[in-house]
Amino acid sequence: MADSLSTRQAEDPGAPVGAPAARGTGAPTGGGRPRLSARTRRRALPWTLLAPGLAVIGILLLYPIGRVVWLSVQDYGLDNVVSGRSDFIGLDNYARLLGDRYLWTVALPNTAVFAVVAVAGTVAFGTLVALLLNTLSRFARTAVLSCIMVAWAMPAVSGTYVWVWIFDVDDGLVRRVLQTAGVVGPEGYNWFAERSAFYAIAALNVIHHGFPFVAVTVLAGLMTIPRELHEAALLDGAGAWQRFRNVTVPTIRPVFAVVTILSTIWDFKVFAQVYLMPGGSGGNRDVLNLGVWSYVRSFANQSYGLGSAIAVLLTLMLLSITVVYLRTLFRDEELR
Amino acid sequence: MPAGPRARGHVRTLARVLAVAGVLAFTLFPAYFMLVSALSARPASGTEALLPAAVTLENFRFVLVEAGFLRYLGNSLAVAALTVVGSSLLALLAAVAVARFRFRMRTTVLVLVLTVQMVPLEALVIPLFLQVRDLRMLNSLIGLSIVYIALALPFAVWMLRGFAAAVPAEVEEAAYIDGCSWGRMFWSVLFPLVAPGLVATAIFSFITAWNEFILALTFMNQSEKYTVAVGLRQFFGQYTTDWGQVMAASTVITLPVMAFFLLVQRGLVSGLTQGAVKQ
């Protein structure tokens, strides 16, 4: 959840800089430490403040990224975990991975097509909700927003279980209703076994969880559009759709860019939402995405080298999306 | 049938009310269904759980007392508390550095903090597992907390940076004129002004630690060390699942997060938009 807010403060203009003047360091230091010049200490201060945080990020985030790349060029199995020995095999894991039909027919489509569908659904539905909220009175808007927060606040783990229960193959609500309506026969239907149905349920889960972020952000964008723009378009005889296309969309284009790219990043790396569904933890090979495949390869099949290669592939894909994201953020003004 | 402007207005209002009702139904249904399933005594099917004939707390009692969920709650609370304290402290220092100073490589640090958030946990879990294993810290709540501090840190820095930058430079300068050292200024001037941001950041770190699944699943393989997100899995029987119990446990996990979300909601909505929208 946490990274869902990373857009916040992204472009706040004019962060004031309190440059501590030299007199700030004028207090005498106690003890026998040699006195550094005020200038040196002023220079060192930000790095001293940053040091613990950067150390933690370095040791627990950057070093592991380096290590996963290193693992991906090794044949690293259970015996290597025990002995700590490494068998360097160059790019063999990547060659094996890229030559695997499973990557191209199952894992990659499951990841990418799902992300496209989920992002499109989240952004479209979130925008519609924002447009609706924008027409409401202040009180009604606040009330509806509070309710929408409930969907956002639900942890992925419990949210996924609720959807699994709703679609439960034996006793689920959907099956019972469809059976009563005569759509499904008494033998029932296992939607988790078939990958398009499996991912349709996963998409429903992800859209339900993700649309509040889009709605809230787009709504904030809508509220900054000056009234006059719409009134002018109305005078020119523009219909509702024309006004949306030619006034609303261009004005809040940066907002759309940010919510789309962030949603893409999140939906590429869904894990719990797939892993916790029936068959999603490796039982059904048709429904794994890159993340779950990497995890299953590593921890269930004890093939850490190949699992790392899959993870590196996923990371590279996310990194390229991130570059686009950063460019969008940095386009208009320097990060302050 | 020609409709007057008044009739059209009525139709519009009606359409709007229906749309709002639809959105609310879609949004709230899973939470409602989770709660009613948890409150009904052994629901045989989803339709039965939808409108329970009798309300009972038996599922909650079973989950908390007999299934050991109290222990998982304790584990999760301990991990989340350590994560909150650690990440808030480190993030405060780092955020002050990037928000109140101009120095070389400052932009590089900011880009690093932003980029590192995008790395998928699926890529981190393999090397972190080996690292934690080598340190013999598997099944250690402290080990898990240290990793969570790193996970929560980039976002916490990013968020606090905005709060630290919002303090006017004049306030800081006034403190120096009064003869404060930098350290004194930090504690007496900057810290109280950034404190509300620190609360919001702490809540997000809490939610990160509370909801995290993949690392807890990998690091914790003794059932007495499970966190809530992983403990939930054990309600799934080999052949049958008691959905009343699963939903009761899910409700227990969800409630703290929801409470915190409501607490930060206001800051969340206004804060989110500052980033994406040019004012």
C-alpha cells in the first residue's frame, strides 16, 4: 500500500531552503574533539543525517538487487544454499528462460495482459467515479469518499480471500445465484481452473482495491479546472463528451499520466492477489504470472538461479516503466 | 416525448443517485460480505451468509482463542511497532537532509529514493531470504522488522520531505538569530512543526508492515512466529474451508488498517493531490 502514495509531494513547488548560516555552528563543542571548520561541518551535516537511512537502503535494498543479478547467472540450487558454493554459468538461465515457451505463452501474457486490463479498468472506473463525485454537493462528496476509502483500506490478503469466497466453486455466492438462475448446472463450474476466468476475478479484485486512488487523485485534478473553461466551451456549443475530451482531459493530462503509470507498476507486480487464489501458488501452471513463477521456481522447486533470472526480467520491465514515470514527473519543473 | 428542462433535471438527479448507489454497492459489498460471513454461524453457502438468520461471535472466539490468532496479532503488532519506530526515525533525519539543505548529488539521492520503491518484492525476496538465512534470523521477528524498516523507508522519506520542506526558511533563520545551534533548532523548531507529518508517515509504515505478505511467508516457517497475513492461510483445510472462520480472521486483520486509514484520510486526499496536480 505504501507506495501508492509516492506521487504525493512529487512536484510541490518552491520548497524553501533554510540554509543554516555559519553562525548556526558557532556553539562551542564540548569534549576534546578536534574542531572542524564551520564550513566543513555544514557540508557534512546533510550527509550525516542521510547516512543511517542510506545505509539501510544500501544494505537491504540495493545490495540484494545486485545479489539477485549475480544469482541469475548461477546454477543455484538447494545444495548451493547449504554449502554456499556458487556455480557460475553465464547467461544460461536467461537463454533457458527466453527459449521457454511457457514464458511467451503463459507467464508473460498473464503479467502484461492482466496489467493492461487492470490498469485500463482501474483508470476508467476511477475517472468515472471522480466525474460523478465532482457533480455532488460538498457533503455528499465527503460521505461517498469516506465509503470509497473502505475499499482502499482493505488489505490485499483479506480482500483476496473475500473475492475467493464470493466466487467459491462449491458454496460461493456467485455459483448459488447463477445456479438458481439456471445459468450454471448442478455440477457447477470451476472458474479458477481456467486462466481467463481466474484473471477476470483477479482483475475485479485489483480494480476494486485500486480505483479509489485514481478517483481521489483525478477528483483533485478536476477541482482545479477553472469554471470559466467549461462555461466557455458550453457557450461554443460543446456537448458533455466534447467538453470532457477537449477541456477536462488536456487540463489534467499530467494527473492521468501519473495514475496510469503508478497503476501499471503496481499491477505488474501483483503477488498475493494471485498467489492466494486457488491454484495460484503453483497448483495450476496456467495461471502463474512472472512474480509468482519466479517465487515458485525459487522456493518450491529450489531453483534459485532461474527464479532470479525471472525476477530480474520483471525488474527490468518495471524499471523501464519507472523511467517513463520519472520523466513525467520531471518534465515540467525541476524536482525541488 | 418532449421533456421540459425541469423533467430533464429530475431524470438527471435520479441517474446520479442511481450511479452513486451503484458505486457504493460495488465498493462496500466485499467489506459487508466479509463481516456478515464472519458473524453467521457456519454459513453453508454464500447466499446463506448474505443475510444471516442468527448473529454470533463464535467465529471470532474460535479464531482468536483456539486458532491462536491472538499470538499472530501480537507478532504483527511487535513487528509493526519496531518498523514504525525505526523507519520514522531514519526517515526524519533523511527527509530533513534532502528538504532543508542544498548539496551535491541531492537530486541523485531523491531519484534513488523514488526508484528503489519500484523494485518488486519478488526480486528482493530471494537474496533477502539467503541473507537472512546466513545471519540465522529466519523466524526472527526482529529480523523481519529490520527488513520492513528498509521497505517502508523510501516512501517515508518521500512523504516527510514534503512536510519538512513546507516549514518556512524564516522560522529557521529566526532560531539562528536567537542563537540556536543547528541541533537546538532541529529539536525546538523543526521537529514540532514536522510532527504531524511524522504521525502520518508512521501510520503508513504501520500499514506496510501489517499488510506485507511475501516476505513474512518466506521468512516465517514456524507457526508461532506467523504474522497475521500469513497466519490467515492456516484456516484453509485440505478439503474443506470454514469460510466463517476465514472471514472472521480477515475482519480482525482489516479493522486496524481501516481505523488508521480513517485517521489519515484527510491528509491523504489533500496530500496525494499536491504531488500530481499543479496548483
